[in-house]
Amino acid sequence: MPLLFAALALIALVGAAGVLLSRNPVYSALSLLLNFVAFAVMYVMLSAQFLGVVQIIVYAGAIVVLFLFVVMLIGGNLPALGRGRRAYVRAAGVILAALFLLALLFGLARPLPNGLAAVGAPDGGSVQALGLALYVDHIVPFELASILLLTAMLGGIVLARRYQAPPKD
Amino acid sequence: MSIVLLSILKSLALIILLLTGFAYLTYYERKLLARFHVRRGPNRAGPFGLLQPIADAVKAIFKEEIVPGHVDKLIYIVAPALSLIPALVIFAVIPIAPDLRLGGFTLQFHVADINVGLLYLAAIASVATYGIILGGWSSNNNYALLGSLRTAAQMISYELPFGLLLAAIILTTNIGREAGTLSLIEILNQPRPWWLWLWLWLAFPMFFITMLAESNRSPFDLPETENELIAGFQVEYGGIKFALFFMAEYISMITGSAIMATLFFGGWRGPFADPGTWYGPIVGFGWFFLKVVALLFVYIWVRASVPRIRYDQLLQFCWKVLTPLSIGYLVLTALIVVFVG
Amino acid sequence: MTDPIAAVRSAFPDAVRASAVYRQTPILTLQAADLLAVGRFLRDTPELGYDLLSDLTVVDRLRLPQAQDEARFAGIYQLRSVARGGDLLQLTVPLPGGDAPVAPSVTGLWPTADWHEREAFDLFGVRYEGHPDLRRILMPDDWPTHPLRKDQPLGGERVPYTNTWAEEEFQHLGKQIMQTDQRPEPVPGRMDARHMIVNMGPQHPATHGVLRLIVELDGERIIGIQPDIGYLHSGFEKQGENIRYKDFVYYTDRMDYVSAMQNNLAYCLAVEKLLGIEAPPRAQAIRVIVCELQRIASHLVWLATHTLDVGGTGLALLMYAFREREEILDLFEMVCGARLTTSYLRVGGVSHDLPPAFIPRLRDLLARLPGRFDEYERMLSGSPLWRGRLMGIGKITAAQAIAWGVTGPLLRGAGVPYDLRKAQPYCGYEQYDFSIPVQSEGDSYARYLVRMAEMRQSLRIIQQAVDALPAGHFWIDDPKIAPPARGLLDQSMEALIHHFKLFTEGFRPPPGQAYHGIEASKGEMGVFLVSDGSAHPYRCRVRTPSFVNLQVTELMAKGHLFSDLVTVIGTIDIVLGDVDR
């Protein structure tokens, strides 16, 4: 099992590196897909089958497909990508990456909060356990988050509509 | 370790079964279409043309492999496999016959009983798009690109009603018991009251339409539309690579029919398909096979009698008709479950 | 009815060089400088209303002894007035410029002149001033000559293709991995390279042959289309000018090869007009029967391919329509032994009388076809998918259709009840009771309805023609035009001489010119012949419906989706042999 886990982790890392290093945006998206799938398998190994499947449905099945869709619409070959960037963009990237690393280290250094202990329990990743956690224990934050997403969706529609000439005949 | 070995054996048997099924599905379709067309269909190779699929396979395998110079080679070669794998893998959770008990040994006729089986279907169906999208993109051809753009939009759209209808079916598993289930095997083992069957059959036409769209079958075969996009995403493919795309389409027809047979028509259940007996698995598989073949007939029937829909009409139909209908169906199902169950 | 010659003479006293009426067709000879003014007058004066330019062509009079003036080239314009029932007026315009003729372009008056003038430029080298896009249309771009000029010989010309196998373009052939470098084709003018340019054809399943369309797309929406034709150009007109009158009948089959009978008819009627003869009544009725059968067969091919285009290869209707067409072709085989390229009609009649078994079999078919048509309509008209694919697609208004010279079901689908069988009856069509199906929407669905209704009307005509089939000769009783019966050759010396003269010398129509148009299944099919008194036509011009109707592709498809382009091409109903000739 640890061997399998190590292999998966390696695949996930390769995928992540591929996202950053590929010049071709389609290859980046595919590397991202590899990364997601590796994670999904890890979830299943941790007996969080639901999480693993949802990972595939949402990220692999929808988000990366949309990425590809957009990349193809714009034109798959963008040679300008990664070239001719201004210095301040690079600087901002480095600073943001450092901040993110700090946040990550800070989070990992502290012990896990008690609320998430259920996840670590046996069968904690099952549908029943997740359902209880989401719809009973944390119903308010869950609904708040869904309202936030709905607002974002409506905002997106409004923004897209503004630039569209009325084609009604 | 024997469990792993058994799984591998089962998988191999399943793959062989599916590939044979694919080969004879092409024969079945050609014969049936020919009947619809007042033609005879393949009748030269072997008795009644029964060897035609084998001849076709031999031809596809021995064809010269051509890789056009303008394609993205890695993705171009990987894409056909990417489209075939999900079509094969999805079958793993579908029970094709009742259990066989010999002494203390039980043989189950499905590769894996995942407790989130229905979600597994949705997950695999959602990644089935990649083969087509990447095949079209890597071909570096305008027709192929248009085809794969259509696929991306079409499949993402139709996953919505597909998922909603699956959710409604999942809800019905709550009726009369403490907790529902996501496992196909358990769904099949639960007895359903007669009114629930009727209610589920109400959703069957909608579900069938989403399955047609998911497997890119006529009248929703817009990614390949031989009349406008010539062959769409597969225009630059030939030989065995083309055959892989072809296989993926037909095997996804088989899996689609198997899913519908399991969810709506009781899978292997039927008279004399008694679990635990020696003859149960044989009869059960027979019932399953008959149901799948009957559903495949509907696929082909639709192809022979309905003109192809246009791309924008397809999306409009999905978003303006099918999605609201399935949301309504989901809500009504939830009400039924709450008040009756 | 106003006399166009008198009207033009009074309005433009200086413009008219000569005028005549030859075989009921008024012919006006105008000066090139006055063409546009007179044309505008003819088009816009309400009581004249010559709004349809049926045909535009050029005659090279280098070797024509009857030429009245010095100009070598003369432009010929056949005008019709749709409102006044297709009244014909011919304008003859001697073109100044000697060997490099120049003419004013009439595209501003009749947009349909666009392709006609390009063709005249291509084949005669006439430079039309004011034409928006004067390029070669049928011949390759690098062709050195203008082949229809009389000083260009038939055959033996040096073929100016420059490609050899050593060229880079062919180096990928026979290699497994084709390392072609990406050399995008130059984007044609008027098109924006930032859009997606899709090259459709000449090898494409939906273009019905070797039509090439360069399509400019924004997403899937069509912004522009540039048709490229001429891949099937066979030089029929040049061929026709080098063989005897009767021998060209066999060529006409190969133009619109799904309606060979009608092509035969258009040509035979033009020659008969030139000769001043008329076929006997039985021949007329037989011609009507076979031509209407041909119309049904042609519409069935259209229906089959249109459903194939719109509905996909699996759709069963394709084979249903072909099943019925086979039965019609069986009938053709009975009368003349051929199914597709029938060559059944002859100048002055038809080649064989109907065999005895023909009529019962035809009656049997007539009884069965209406049920079959009902079946098609149940399958298509009732289908929301079919209606969704056709309704509102490829709209064309009546005014646009007339301006672009569009005829046939396209014009009737746009609400104009114009049918040459009614407007200018020939072959005794005035005896038969039938109606002209018209739909006002002008979209693909309207054209579908029109064609379906036309097939039923054709059945009515055939029924009446069979019921009242006159007895008598099936070929004109004139030994100078029709060969004597086989039995006579053994008995009569005179018959033998006539036979010999006819097949060695042919017949010689008197000098003159005649245009005759018929209502073929796709629109007006017209033949214009100039005779110099010899046994060969001096000028043989064929006006085909597909060529003219194809021009409106861009007009009809603009703004629609790429999928609709297939519907639009299908609904125009072209045959590439008819387009390129």
C-alpha cells in the first residue's frame, strides 16, 4: 500500500509540474487532469470513495473539459505564452508563491481541528458520514457557500450578457 | 490474492465479452438498418454474413497506419485509447447475472460492487469526452476541431439531466427503508412496489435521450455528422485507430443499454432467474442479454427514422426542455419519497 | 400588352440600331453605350417589367457571314417579365473593342448577371466594366486562352498545367508519416483571416459533386461563402458548335444527369424553333409523359439526398425514394433501353414509339405513387426535427429570387407562381389541367412542400396525357429531319437516299437565332442557338438552372450555422454536371 501511495504521489507531482512547465496550454490542462485523477485514486484508497468519485465528476469531468473548450476556442497554439512577460509579473508570482507556501506551512504545523476528526474515522469518507457532516452539522456554512456560488454564477451571466448584441430578429 | 486474480479474470472475460458484443453489434446494426432501408445488408462473408465483423476487424487491423504530419502525435495516438477505456470500465459495476453458489463458494457476475456505483457511472461518463475532444484537437483540422468543440458542449450539457435523473433514482431507493443506496447491485436487489416501476418508466424517455446524447448516437451524432463535418473528430484517423473510436461508440451503446436495463427494467431479473440455483445465472444472463438487445434495437430504430438535430437546437433542447423536466421530476420524486416512503 | 420594340424606340430613338421579330421573339439590337439606360427602362417601366435576366451570353461573329455590323463580339441578353407571364425579349449588343471587347456590366440591374458575365469573360474574354469581381469561373485561373472564341480550335490545344511529380506539393505521396510543412492556403479576398476558413469540397459529401465552397466561419456561424466551380467543366458548348444538330442530343443528357429527358427537350425545342417545325401530337404527349416522369425522378433524387444531408446516412427515407425512382427508370428502360442518359427525344419527335407494355406498367405506377408520397410526408412533415432543420433556413424573398434569376421550385417557394409550363406553354401543356404549387415563406421547408406538391401535379399531368394519348406518328413525317422507317429502306430508293443524306450531312436550319426555355425540374433550362445555314450550330449556348440558382448560396446561408449550409445546398438542388457543363 505505501508503495502504491508513493507511486500515486509521484504521478500527482509529475502532473503538477507538467501544468507549470508545459508550453502548450492543452498539455498543461492534461497534466492537471493527471494530477486530479491521481488524487481521486488516493481518496478511494483512503476509503473516501464518494470524495474520489466526486473529484472525477467535478474536476476531471467538468472543469478540465471547460479549460480545454476555452483553449480550443482561443486557438490551441499560443506561442506567446510565457514569453515577453513583464518583470513585475514575475515578481508578483514569486511573492504570491512564497505567501502560499507560508500559509500552507502554517496550516500543516498546527494539529487538525476537532471538527474534522470525523473524516479521519473509519468509514468517515462514506456518503452517509459526509451527508451528516454537510447537511446536519455544517448546514449553515454549506448553504452560505451555495448562495455565494449562485451569486457568482448570476454575476457571470450578467457580465456575459452585457457584451452581447441583441440578436433577436 | 485470489480475489485480485479473480477480478483480473473477470475483467478479462468482460472485455472479451464486450469486444465480441461490439463486433456483432455492428452486424446487428447493419442488418437492421438494411431491413429499415429495404436492403439486405451484409450477406457475403459466411452464412447470413455472420463472418462480416471478423472480416472488418481483420481489415482494420491490417490497414496501413498513417500519421499525418500536421497532427500532435502523442495526443493523436493516445486519444482513441482514451475514448475506449471509459466505455469498457463503466461495465465493471453492472451485474450481468445473479450470483452462483457452489458449495461454500460464491461467484458474483460483476467485477466490483462499489458502494457509490451510480456516481461511478456518472464519473466515468463524464471523462468519456476526453478521447473525442483530444482526438479532434490533435488532428489539427478545422472539421475535427468543430467536431470536438461540439462534443465538449454537448456532453457537458447532457450530463446535467443525466445526473439529475440518476439523483431521482437514488432518491427512490430510500422508499420503505432507513437509508438509500448508491450501489447498482443493491438497487437491483431491492424489491420495488408496482407504482414505483410506473413512476420510473415515466423518466425512461428522458433518460434514453440523455444516453443517446452521451453516446453520440443519431440523432445526436453531431461530433461526427458525416454530411457537414465529414467525420468530425475522427476525420484524420484511419485503420485501427479509427476502429478504436468506432469501438468506443458501439461499446458505449452497449453499456448505455445495460445501464438502462439495470435501472429501469430489472437487469437480469425475470422468470426462472433464481439466485442461488445452478441455472439461475444462465437464465439471468439470458434475460439481461435480451433486454440489452431490445434497447439496442431502439437505438437503431431511432437512427433509421429520425433526422439529425442541429447543434444549437440540441443545446436548446437540453437546457430549455430536458433540464427543467428532469429538475421537475427530481422534485416530484423527492415529494413522493417524503410523503409515501 | 405593350410592344417592347415600339416602347424602346419611342423612349430611346438613337439607341436602337435594328429590331426584328424572329419566330415570335422580339429582338432589339442596341448600342453598347445605351445598354444600361435601356435596361433600366425595360426593367422599371411597369408595363414592360423585364425583371428576370434569363440568360446572358456572347456570340463571336468572326465567321458568321450574316453579321450586319463590324463588331466581332455581340452580347446576347434574354429578358423575361415574370409579371407578364415570362414574355421573352432578346437584346443583341455589338461590343466595341474589336478583339478585346468591352461591355458595361449589368450586375447593377440584374444581380444574376454576376456569374454569367464571369463566364463570358472566361470563355470569350469580354471585359465587363463595373463588374464587382471579374475572374475566370469555369476554366483554371492560369488558362491562356478564351476557348469559345472561334479562332480557338477544338482539340489539340496545349494543356497549360505546370505541375510535375517533382514538385514539392506531391512529395508526401506514398509516405507513411507525412511530414508536410504547414502552408496555409492564401485566404481569398473579402475574407478575414482571423475567422475560421473552412474549405468545403471539391471532395465533400454534402456538395453533391465537385463543388467547392470556401466558407468563412465565426464559431459555427457563416459570415461568407465563396463558391468555386468548374471542376466538371466539359466544354459542351464548344462541342455543340462542332457537331451536327442532331448529334448534340446525346450531350445534353450529361448536363443535368438526373433529368436527361428535360435536357433533351430543351435542346430539341430550340432546334425545332430554329427549323420552324413542330413535333406531331403523339410525340408531344409522349414527351410530356417522359418529362413529367423525369421531374418526379429528379425530385425523388432531391428528396433522398436532401434527407441524407439533413438527416444522416441512417435515415431510411433515402432508400425509399430511390426505390420509387428505380421504378421510373425501369419505365425509361422500356422506352429507350437506357436508364440515366436516355437520349430518347429527337429533333421533331422521339426515337421510338412507346412499347405496348409501357402503358399498363405506367398506370400501375401512377396508382401506387400517391400512397408512397403520403408515406414520405408522414415521415417528414410530421417530424418536429425535420421542421426544425428546414423552417426559416435559407430564406429568400420573391424580389431577391427574381433579381438573382432564380427559377423553378426556389422561385415558387418564395411565393411567385411562375412556371414556364403555364406561362409559355410548349409541347401542349396548355391542354392539361394542373396547378402551380406555391408557398410564400421562401425557406427550405417551403421549397420542400413545393417539390412534394409538384410531384403530385406531375402525376396528374401524366394521368391526363396517358388517358388522351393521340395516335399517329411519334416522329415528324419529314424525311429531311427524321430518318425513314426501317421497312421503307428495303423498298424505296428515295428513302435510302434520304437516310444517307441525313446521316452524312444532317439537316440545315435557315440562318437565324432562337432561344427556347423550358421548365425543367430545377428551373428554367434554356438553349440558345445561332444558325449560319450550315449543318452545325454556329453558336450553341445552354442556360442551366443549377448554374444560376447556385449563385444565391451565400445570400441564403449567410448568418446561419454551418450545419444549415448543408441544408441550403441541398434545398437549391444542384447537379454539378448542370452547373459546369
